[in-house]
Amino acid sequence: MATIAVSVVNAALFAPSARAAENTWIKMEFDPGADKCLTARTNELSSGRWGVRGEECRWGDRFQLWDRRGANIVKAYTNQCLDGNWNGEVYYMEYNGGDYQKWNYTQSGHGLLVKNAATGRLLSTDEFGWFVTTQSVDMGWTSRWEFSGGE
């Protein structure tokens, strides 16, 4: 019971509001007219960490809606943030205020480079746009993102 109480207190103190202010897709133009959107999966990778992947963009799909709140990328209508680690894994989990949940944005050509503040690694996909990871170098078009549309 004490663990649950501490979790609730931490969520109340540190979590950004669970509002949905600027929900958008985080999308990569895979082929003209065939964008891939960052999609929250329901598979739990490990305790408290859930997977993400690229999928065809679907209007109004809450699993594809994200809200940029300062340096955090928050899953719409939740207090769960996009997170990453030194191994290049990308997932989402409850907001904890850590640097692994912070992202920096740099305009580059036809999109934004999205860099993890803790690791310096860039949000990327594989050549098919499905597997979402972070890379230590700019991978070209698979590292370019746009925040728009969705709801």
C-alpha cells in the first residue's frame, strides 16, 4: 500500500497535466501520401515501459496523438512521456521528470531532428518506417519528423 501511495503522490507532484492541448501526429513521410506516425503500443516491454512503432497515420487514433509540452512529448490524454535509453530503445512510460524523457528539436531540411536530451541520440525509424529507435547519427529521411494533423 505504501508503494501505491508514493506512486500517486509522485504522479500528482511531477506529472504534467493530463490535458490535451495540442495533440498532433509525430509523422515521417515514408512515401508521398503514405506517412508513418509514431504509435503507442499496448505491449508492455518491461514493468512500466510500453512500446512504440511506426504505423500508417489514422485520423483521430488516440494511440497516435502526442502533445509537445516543453521538452516532453506526452501521449495524448495521459501523463505518459516518450522516453529512450543509451541502447537506442524508444518507449513511453509515466512522467518522471528525467532527462531521458526530454527531447530537443532542430529544423533540418524537410522536417525536425528530434534528439534525446540525455543520450544525444536522434529519433529514427528503420527503412520501412515501422521500427522506432534512436541513432547516434543523422540517418537522413528516417530521422526527419513533423508534428501536425491527427485530431
